[in-house]
Amino acid sequence: MVTVTLYTRAGCHLCDDAKAVLDAVRVDHPFALDVVDIDGDPALVALYTTEVPVIAVDGRKAFKYRLTAEALVARLARGAA
């Protein structure tokens, strides 16, 4: 199963939007979802502080800032191939 990781932080409206897209897509295209608050890890803050949300698919950065359902479905299909 594909694992999608959402790097997020509190108060990030784009993060909330990305999470909503992830939840909607998971209904028809199942994947494991790991939500990581970057503020809990200084290394992640240094890496992603101005980029959240960042979405990784199977450990590889796939999206940042904005996410559409169509783009995510296409990326998931490539990962399964």
C-alpha cells in the first residue's frame, strides 16, 4: 500500500485544505496517511518551515503548498505502476 505523508503545522490553512483533499481521495483510492506536525521536530522545521504543506508519496516529496484531487490520483497511479 502506498504511504502518503502530510507535513503540516498548526494554523496553516493550506495544510487544512491539503488534508481535506487527502481525506476525499482516500475514499476511492486507499492509501496509508501519516500526518506529521513539523513543529515537533527541529530538523523538520529547518527543512520545511516556509514550504508547508508538503506531501510526500512513499517518502518522496510530491507536492507543496497546493494539492488537487486530480494531481494526487495521477501521482498515486504512477506510484502503483
